[in-house]
Amino acid sequence: GAGVSQSPSNKVTEKGKDVELRCDPISGHTALYWYRQRLGQGLEFLIYFQGNSAPDKSGLPSDRFSAERTGESVSTLTIQRTQQEDSAVYLCASTLEGRLEAFFGQGTRLTVV
Amino acid sequence: GQQLNQSPQSMFIQEGEDVSMNCTSSSIFNTWLWYKQDPGEGPVLLIALYKAGELTSNGRLTAQFGITRKDSFLNISASIPSDVGIYFCAGLKGSGGYQKVTFGTGTKLQVIP
């Protein structure tokens, strides 16, 4: 597609439920990042996928968070047993191999009630 | 984890004024990027800097890659209301196929008409 696409754009879920967020990167982009952004705050790194290398999971805040990516395509971020503190905008970005600029999606706004 | 510190954290300025913000790190980066995030949107790339000492302009924006490679500066001249948003610096380091972006803490800019 023309840009990074994230779905859903908004998600309201009950505390304790699992959620799955999806990111479709720009076609051909080998690297993919997930970030969390709390209201009015900066970008908190979660996980980084680069080609076929093992992902860098160093930013995942707890074992309730996991992410997968199949090849160089779609990625899903899963949050299990959601807590209210998980409420935030989750942003995905992708980059093209050999280029360094990351392109962002519009994010998924997650609200845990 | 590694952090890029931006200052100021937030600023209110009058329309027409010039703005300066900076980004510092304890470690060296190969590339510096500056992004702007409008409310409700993902960050969008403004300027990319690839060499120490490089000074690059994009319209009313000017950014510099610090000589030490540990800092970068962004200036906005003659601010206008649509400059409102959060400005993020980002640094890249790594080699070969693994280059990971680290984002700064953000500078929130408010422009008073």
C-alpha cells in the first residue's frame, strides 16, 4: 500500500480481555517497529523486527505483550489480560532496507475500561 | 535502555517567533532524524542528517548534526499556528542490516496566534 496501515484505529476493551493490533507495513519494507505512546507523552519502544533476524524484544513491558511478524509483511501485537495502564496509542513504523527514515502509521488508540 | 533527551519538554511561543530545540545522548549516532507529530496522527519525517556537522534546511526548518555525533538541533523560523505539535528527534546506530531507531522524549510546541 501507499503507507503504513494500522487496524483497528480505535479499540475499547474490558480489563482482563486480550487484544490484537495489526500493522501492514509499506510493501518491501524490511524493518518494522512497534511503539507505545501514552497521552501527551513520548514514544516508548516496544519491539523491532528486521528481516529474518531475531526480533529485538527489549522494550516489551511485560510477558503479557508479544508480537509476531511473518516474513516482511503484516505484524500483530498482542496484549493479554489487558490492564488499564495499557491504555495508549500503539504506533507501528516501517523502514526500507538501505534507507533509514521510518514511516509511521496513524496508530491504534487502545482504551481499557 | 538508551535514551535521547530533548529540551525543552514543552514551549509556548508567539506566532512569528523563532524556535530552537535540541536533542542529546550519551552515545554516538550515525544518523539523526527529526519528526513532527500532529494531534491524532503518527509522526512524519521532517529532516534527516547523515554526517557530523551537517546543516540541513527544509523551508523554515533548519537542523544540525552535532560535531560530537551525540546531539542534534532543530530550529523553526517565523513560527505559524500549524507548527503546533510534538517534535521528536531520532538517532540511528548499528551496522550492516541492523540499524535501530531510538526516539527522543519529544518537545511539545504550542504557538499562540
